[in-house]
Amino acid sequence: MNRTDTKFIFHIDKLNSVLKKASKDYRILEVNNTKLASYNTIYFDTDNFQMYNAHHQGKKNRYKIRKRKYVESQINFLEIKFKSNKGKTIKKRIKLNNFNEHFSKETEEFIIKNTPINPNSLKAKLYIDFSRITLVNTEKKERITIDTALKFKNNSNIAELNSLVIAEVKREGFAGTTIFTEILKSEKIYPAKTSKYCTGIVLLNKHLKFNRFKSRFLELNKIINGSNNFEHILR
């Protein structure tokens, strides 16, 4: 799983138009006769938010560690995402029997093997539920994920961004424009740096610094609320 990812964010009101334009060149992935798949994710970090802070500080060669449940297929994975200093995303994962906050000996060894992080220092810091449409281009190694109904939770807070869509173009071997990115451009939707994990962490942990992400929250507010005041989304 070595690929180039490009993300886009836009209001859900544009989704029908985007899907209609994409229908000529892309097919929707079905799982158990379902085109809109449900995902549950647990993100792990240290008590001092080591991985969040690495992202906030713009460090290269950074990690995310999560457990993900593919609800319709009832499959669970522990996933490690590594963002290289060349902009590549490398994902490694192992299948799990259970979806919970705990690590087994096998999963601890997997983390030790693939990251510099001590698994004993990790705790569940964020839960994200969302729905996903997956599009596949039958002629190129390209896959599009379109995430909606985003819900962020921790032990004490909940935040929902129901009007936001996060689309991600995932390509192997090339990083140029595609039919889908041209469709988004025609809708005045352009690439945006965003992270569901970092967004959820900021929304639910008001004490953490997010100076470097303020422009991203300004853009989120502009899309969701038509506002340039990032405080609206943090209330």
C-alpha cells in the first residue's frame, strides 16, 4: 500500500453533482450489496499527543496508529499509516479478531516492528464514525473515497460535521490530474490539506495548540457555515 493521496473538502450540497459527472468513468464499490459503507475507527496516541504534535509541527516521516472496523463486512484491522518526507503514504495493517481499545501481544509486536513508538505508551484518544462511498476507475490504478456523516468522539465530548464531505484521490505510480480531479475543479473544489484525526483532536481537546491549522479551520467554517471565524466550529 504505497500511494499518493490528494484530499478535497466541500459541502454535501455538491455531492450529487460530483457523483453524476463521475458516473461515466467510475464505478461504485459494493460490499454485501451496500454502496454506502459504515466505518468505525479508534485512533491511538500518547498522553502528550506525540503523533498529533508531530503533524502540527509539520514533521516529516510521521505516523498514525488506528484500529478500523469495516461494519458491513465485519472485518477489523490494526493499521499504521506512515507519511514519508517524499509525500508518499505507506499503510501496513494486520487483521484483528476484535475491535477494542486493547493491544494483544501480536499487535504490540506489529507496532514495535513498524514504528519507533512504544505500544505501552498508547491510549485511545479519538473515535471517528463515518460513511464512505468508494469509486474505482476501471482503467487506471485510482481509487476515490468520499466520506460523509463525520462524527468525532472521545470520553467526554462529541462533534459532528454532517454537512462536510472529505474526498480523497488515491493513486499508485502517478500524481497528475485525473478525470475525477478535473470534475472537482469544474465544481470549484480544489486540493486541501486536511486530516480527520487532527480535526477531531482539535475539536475535542481545546487545550491543544492548533496555530498551524487555523487556516484549515477557516476553510472548514467557510464551507460549513459560510463564516470566516474559526471559533464557530470550535464551540
